[in-house]
Amino acid sequence: MRQVLTSMHVRLALAVVGVGLLSGCQYQGGSLMHPQVKTMAVGRVDNATREPQLEGLFKAKLADKIMTDGSVSLAPADQADAILNATVRSISFEALAATKQRDKAARQDDKDEYQTSLYRALVTVEVTVMVPGKTTPLVSTRTIQGVGDFNQLPDLQVARRAAYDLALRDAAAKAIAEVTEAW
């Protein structure tokens, strides 16, 4: 009797596992990029802001993220299956946090008690993926926002440049994820 119950339990367990395997989702590993796109180039990057050199920085960040993402390989524009074009639309700064700088006895004004100690750079970019020789985009224009936080160092311009770098890196990572997962 005990052997019959054990054998019945084994059959039941095998049946449940078999049904689960046959009816389960068909998950698949690997790249989510379009199957016909194996290589991508970073094409034209325009800068619609007043800040100089953002297009060169963003182009370098996009190339770096393509190489590290692994969904496609980076290639020259004349050999690539697809070309990623981008426009840096805007960059802005905002105060994020303030800290107390003086106690009540040492300050002359209430306005001097707290000062901004953390800032945020926000960059807005648009990216489009084109196939060479085609007029319609493979991936339509997507708007991406990158974020970079920075504190006020002795030289605010150096801190802002570091924030540009962080915000553009964040935007590039989001842009590559957006275009490789656009299906």
C-alpha cells in the first residue's frame, strides 16, 4: 500500500512539473534589440542649448553605453545596421537641499541661516534610430531626461561641469535602454 502511494505521488509531481513546463511563459535570455540590428553607430548629435560642448560629451557617453550594454556592437556609420541620432534639448539646474550655515547668534539676517548645499542638473535629450537608406525611423523620437546631482565646491563651474557629466551619462544609459528595448 505504501509503495502505491509513493508511486502515485511521484506520478502526480511529474505531471504537475510537465504541465508547468508546457504551459509556462516562454522567457528568453539575450538582447531585446531588433533581430536584424547587430551594429549601431552614434550619428549626429545636436546641441540646442547655450552650453558649449554638450554634443561632444553626449556623443561620447552614447558610444560608451552602446559598448557596455551588449545588445549591439558599436560600428562606424558607414558599416552600421542602424544609426542613433540625438539632440540635447535643454539643461537646467535647481536647488535640491539646503543646510544650516550659521546659528542664530552668528547671523545678521535670516536669509543667511540656510544656504543651498546640493544642486541637481537636469538634461533633456531626444534620440532617434535610423536605418541607413530608409526614411522612416526604426525607433521613433524618444525624449529622455538625465539627472546629475552636485554640491557647491569652491568653484561652482567645476561642480556644474561634473553635474553635466553625470546628467549626460544618466541620459545616455536611459537612451540606450530605450532604443534597445523599443520592441
